[in-house]
Amino acid sequence: MKANAKNIRISPKKLRVVAEVIRGMNAEQALKFLKFAPKKGADLLYKVVHSAVSNAVHNDSQKADELMIDTLIITKGIVYKRGRPVSRGRMHPILKRTSNVKLELQVK
């Protein structure tokens, strides 16, 4: 009853704000919260939680209303390095950060 998402195009710092709220929550409550939360990270985490619940229901024959979020780990992914040209032929770096999400569910 796991789901992973790698190299999601949002910084881990922004994603952890939403993850702190749903950590330890019932899976169905978390999906309801994430559906209407006004953050970009909420939409991305919704897909991961929904995938984990679907995996549990179809692969392990669990009931969706008995699942809870056991582990939710947000780590940093790869960093896309871009640049902004400035005077005298130089460049200021722009770092586009990504996140990795590891989610595990457990039965109540």
C-alpha cells in the first residue's frame, strides 16, 4: 500500500507545508482536504494519495475507509539549473527544484 512520485516540479519546502497537515490523517479525509486546499502542492499530493488508495483497494483488497496515512516523506529531487543573463556577459543562476514523495498507508 505504497505510492511514489519522483521529480515533481515544486520545491520540497512548499510541498512540506501541505504534507504536515495530512500526515496521520484518514486517507478519505486527506483526499477531501487536498481537493479544496488552495495550494499547488495539494493538487500534486492528491494524485499520490489517490494512487496509494487505489493500489490498496485493487491490489491488496483493502477498504478505502479503513486506510490511514502512515508515512509521508518529502525529499529533494533533481535541480534544473537555468540562468538569467545580466550585464558584462555574466549569468545569475536560477535553480528549479523538484521533490520526491514517498507515501505509505496502513489499515486502522
